[in-house]
Amino acid sequence: MRMNIYIKDLLLFLMFFSVLFFPWFIVNGLKVNDLEIQSEDTIPALFLPVALLKDKTIYLDNYYQMMLERYPHPDDKKATLGLTPYYLRKVDKHYLSAFPIMASLLSIPVYFIGFLLGADVSWESLVFLSRFSAALIIALCGMLMKKIGEYFLSNKKAALLSFVFVFATVNFASISQALWQHGVLELFSLLGVYFLLNSNKNERNLILSGLFFGFALISRPTGILPYILLYPFIFSFYKLKGISRYFIGSLLPIAFFLFYNQVFYMGISNQGYSNQVLDSWKTPFYLGFLGMFLSPSKGILVYSPVFIFSLVGFYRLLKENTYSKLEKNLFIFAAIVAFLHISIVSMWKHWYGGWSFGYRMASDILPYLSLLLIPYFSSEIYEKSKKYFYAVLIWSVGIELMGIAFFDSVWHAAYDRGYKNQWWLWSLQNSEIVFNIKRVLVKLKLINVVLP
């Protein structure tokens, strides 16, 4: 019986990975989408595993020229001024990633096997290996979401929960297609939640929960929010002994960050986000907050309206007493993390995620928004509203398939006006979804319009 469960889980994992990994190569082969690398933000992550395996360092000096030739500084495209591209930091005479390195570290096994099988250090090979790694990370996230779901739901509903998390969100069209920081943050967050849930069986699981929330913290700055919020949560159940265990678990990743930061970056001031902390809060709160939910080109509820039912789930949670105190407070914790994350990021000048598909800046909270679907799936409302849920699920997955096929930066090049004038993010007529629908209709010769 247990063997059958393992086989089913393995098949589900392989399905997740295959559907995440192969579709872009299909549309790329059909000449529909030739954008190999979704964003320059992810370029250092492509090369870091190479530097670690071949040069035994995180310095990217040996690959700087290769990166510069294809992705130069926009104000120094001929490389005559010596300007360093924004995605790198120059420390002393060395070049380093401007972003956290955890996505690259987790990709080392994939790169190692790739090099054993004959992969070379070319753009084609690195795109393949990085996409393979990214898809693997999100597929693992999907399986963890299923395991957490099984704590509360039937196997069938837990599988549905994981399907929503993987394919009805930007995890499909964006996070699984490149080595973004978001994917590893989600992975470590889910591991932290999994062991936190199991702390009622063995309090030592709090050490493991702290370990993984610590790794989430050093994977992306936004990981600090759940890491800190868990201290009062854990104290309310396990007192000082509990938060001591949680803190001890987090010491290893924090110490690792401090070590490599001091040895290679020579201080926190050389980290990529250090110069953005004070002067990047340039969006009016109301505009960013509403935009993160409702922007026609970046809104969570526009691209993934399945999360409307997360709100229903939270409402049911507050009305019913079907969960233990630990379980109920975990869902409340998830809602607080999601709300505070959106509230804070909404003031960031690039709350919309820059040149990326959908609501990338909200992808950090996808584990928490998905967890809030559990009370909905557990309630009688799910049975009564199932047809509406599946209708928005189909829309959500369809939008992600559109992103796989058509996210090639053409829409951004045509309409993106940057953060200083954000009203382009509210145009329905020129929205990314409408633009992509027009592209399909033009290809089918059903309409005759001139697209940018």
C-alpha cells in the first residue's frame, strides 16, 4: 500500500516537472517564443554553479566578458565606459552576483550531472541547465504543498491544491522558467511550514523549521517577514524553549550568509539590495496595493483568480472551529504574511516586477495564499461552488499557458513606461492579456491590426 503511494507521488512529481520544463522548448522550436532568458536578474544565477564547479569560487570573473557581450550595461552597450551591469557587483577587482546565491547553490547537482554528460559553458547549455533546475525546484515545491495538504485534506484534494499552486500561478509561466530567487524562497518556506506543522508531534521539528525559514531568509530579503513573525507564533505555543529551538535552527544559514558575505562581498554594503533599502519606496500605497490585486497586467486576482477562494477559505476559518489551535493559528499566520508582504511591496517602485510576467513580486507568498485554500476545500462551500472554482481555475491555467507561449518582452517594450508613471499598468485596452489575445487573432487572420 505504501509502495503504491510512493509510486503515485513519483508519477505526480514527474508530471509536474515535465509540464513545467518541456512546453517552452516546444513553443521555442515552433518559433513562437525565442526569449531564452526571461530577465537579466537571473543571469548571475546561470553562471554561479559553473564558477563553483569549475573555479571553486563565487567570483564570476572568468565569465564576465561572456555576460557583458550579450547583456551589457544599457548606458555602455559598447563596453567603452567600463560600467558594470546592474545584475553584478564589482568588489575590489572581482565580479559577484548582485543577488542572493541560494538558487545557484541548489542547482549545482543539475549542473554537475550536465557537465558529466558533456555540457559546455555556452548560452545554449546554461539556458537548458538553468531551466531544468528551476522546473525541478517548483516541482519539488508542488510535492511539498501536496504533503502539507494531506495533513488536512484527502489525497485527491491535496493533489488539487498542489496543482493549483504549480499551474494556476506565476510559478508555471515565470518562476519555473528561470533561476529566480523566488523559487528557492518558496521551497524553503514550504519546508519550514511542513516541520512547523509537525512540531506538535515532536518539538525538535522546530529546529528544522528554523533551519529552513533561515534558508528562506538568506534566499531573498522578503524572507525576513515570515521568519520574524514566527517568533511570537511559536512562543504562544512552546514558550522560550520553542523559540530557542527555532532560533538555533536558523543559526546555520545566517552564519553561512555572514561568512560568504564577509569573505567575498567584504560587507553588506556590496549586496545588491543594500543601495535600494532607503530610496526605492516611491509608489503611493493605494496605487501599488490595488495594483497588486487588480492591475489588468499585474494583478493577482486577474492572473490567478483562484485566489478569490483563499479569501473564502480565510472567512470560513474565522467562522468555524474545525481545526486545532495550532492549525488555525498557522492559517492566520499565512494570512498575516500575505497581507503584510503585499502592503510593504506595494510601496516599492517596482511592485509590478519590472520586465516579467504577471505578479512576480507576489510570488514569494504563493505558499501562503495556497495554504488558505485548505479551509475552503474542507468546507461545504467548496461542494456548492465547485463549478465556479473550476471556471476560474481554467482561466488561471490558461493565462499561464499564454505566458509560456508569449512572454517575450514585446509587450513590455511597447507599453512599459517605468515606475514614474504607472498608469500604463491600469490600461485594459493595452493590457498584456489583451495584447496576447490580439497576437493570436492576428496569427489566425481573424483580425487585421498593427501590433507594436
